[in-house]
Amino acid sequence: MFARLGSRQETVEEIKLLKKNELKPRWLNLPLRDPGRRMRAASSLLLSPDSFSSPLSPKLDMSEMVPPEVRPKPAVPAKPAHVVPSSAHTPHGPGAGGPGSGGSTLLGYIGIDTIIEQMRKKTMKTGFDFNIMVVGHSGLGKSTLVNTLFKSQVSRKSAGWSRDEKIPKTVEIKSVSHVIEEGGVKMKLTIIDTPGFGDQINNNNCWEPIEKYINEQYEKFLKEEVNIARKKRIPDTRVHCCLYFISPTGHSLRQLDIEFMKHLSRVVNLIPVIAKSDTLTPDEKTDFKQRVRKELEICGIEFYPQKEFDEDTEDKSDNDKIREAMPFAVVGSDKEYQVNSKRVLGRKSPWGVVEVENPNHCEFSLLRDFLIRSHLQDLKEVTHNIHYETYRAKRLNDNGGLHPISTGVGDTQESNL
């Protein structure tokens, strides 16, 4: 076979030229009708140890071997230009995202951080609910303060009632709903206005109608939740927040206030506020706030935000500042006055105008920022995860099922602003 292919020296030269892609191997010219002969000739020449290790033939230089073709790695998709990087998803510290952290190191952009934008778009389409209750003695300006909070007439709905007229007195528990839109975000705001208490001769258990109303809203939600063919989105009428108005006596809490707040704090997020705080001097206001906080602590009354609900160090730091500022000393007003060439909401007195939104005059702006701009979502979550779950567990455990309950307290009116 080697005689037909030529001498050994000639064969070595051909192999060199073949490695340089300059020569076509001669066995490819063998007839195709005998492929086995072609295969035996090629294997005898290339795989024979004599053709590479014989002393009569020079050794091949391995540097002349053509390296295998290296395929490039597939390109990693780049992060879209419209997505803003979020520092919250960037790993920090040594070993972040490695095996020890329980996660995997990403080799390229995936798009997990767009979930926030997706949630924002969904919320803007569907909107959300927020239900707030106001409780306190008669004449403390509960309805007026709510109107001031949301900069609209939300505590009453009357076709003939104007801003300059006196707000009618609340004589029963009544909820009024409005749809408020700001920056493309829709919020269905429900104000639950309660009648002033403490004016009757017998004030025993005067908190029961309000506590019953709160529990009835939990019952409504529970019955919808356990329904087999329940709605895709259950209407949420649960009270997310209760503003309790304290009279600005400057001395101490009345026993009726203590009993009232003790019962309400068990079923709802309680936020105490000192109403009409402009009747107190700055020193009286500071002393009264400290005295109220101390009495609430002695009586075991927990107000929102509770310390046990602080999720991390940052939450604890922010909430500690809020707890130290409570109860908020506020002033509410629906009337505007001219102050330094500006129209401001305020209360006029012989000594001047108390500006509602001026932090040097009262703590209304602190209450608004806390209630709407920083803790609104947390108020809803605590209502659902703590207060509602407590009611739900007790209800199912005591009765072993659901039974009809009267829900005839108050009517709901709706309007769009």
C-alpha cells in the first residue's frame, strides 16, 4: 500500500504540505467505488506510528499545527436605556450575590427591577382605597380637619352646602366616599364621621357603636373572602386609620378618653391628635404632649406605629421620631386669609392668623406627611395583616363558620371630585 502512495520521505513532505493546506491528499483521488480502500490508505498513513517516530523520517513540528477554531460567546443583551438603575437591587459588600448570600451572580441584565414600574402602572389603572375614621368629643373640629387634610370638602356631601357655611353637626356614624385623582393616581377616599360623645348624661360604653362599626367592616370583607365565587377585587371598607381627637385641656386625659382609646386600639390603627392646639401656649403644648404619652403608656394603650411592627433599623429610626412627636398638635381650618401677600388656610385671632400649614404654628404638616405621604400603605398593611387577621382568627375559631350579621349602620354616599 505504501508503494502505491510513494516513498516514506515523500509521504512526510506531503503531510507537512497538507498541514499547511497547500496539498490535496492523493488518497482522495482513489476511485469512489471502493471507499473502504480509501479509508484504509488514509488511516495507514496518518495513524501509523512509523510515519511519525521512524528514525529515517524527520519529526513534525507541533507549532505548525493549525489551532482549533474558537467560537465567540453569544452576546449578552444590554440593559434598556429607558430603565433607571436602582441602587436597591445592586449587591453590596464582599460576596454579595455569591454562593454564601443564597443568590446567584447575574452575568447580564434580566429586568427584575422593572417590577416596580409594572406595579405602578397597574395601581394607576385600578386605583386604591383608603378609609379614615374621625372620633372625639363634640366641637373639636373633626370634620374641618379632614377637609383641611385633603384640601377639599370630603367630610360632607350636600348640594347646597358651601365652603363659607358652618359644617352641620354629626349625629350618626356616616361614611362619605370620594374619588380623588392626583398625578394620574386615583384614590377612593372614604371618611367615616362619628357623632361627638361625652355630651350625654350616661356615657357608659359609648364606644360600643364605633367598635361595632369597625368589626362589621371586617365581617363584610371576611364573608366576601370565604365566598366560593368571590369577586376578583373585594371591596375594602375596613377602617385603615382612626384619628382620635383630644381636647386641649392642658392637664391630663379624661377617664372617658382613656377607656375609649383602650377599646379602639385593639381593633384599629389609632392615631391621637390634640385638636385646636392654638389655644395652648408653646410650653403648655409641650408639657401636655409629654403628659398624654406617659398616661397612654401607663394605661397600656398602643397607638400607631407600634414598636413591635418596626421591620428594620431604618423603620425604627423613622418611627421613633414620629412616636416622640405624638400626639400631633394640630389646627384645622377651611378659611383662607391674606398673610404676606399670600392666601393661606388659617384661624384668625386678635393676635394674628394661625397658619395651618406653617410648622412653626402647629404640627398639621407633620400629620399630613405621616398619614398620606409616608405611612399610608403601611396603615393598610397593618390593618390587613394584624387587625383583620386577629378578627378573622377569632371569628372562625369561636363560631366555627360564618353567620349573617347586621350591617345597617350608616349609609355610603359616593361622588367624584
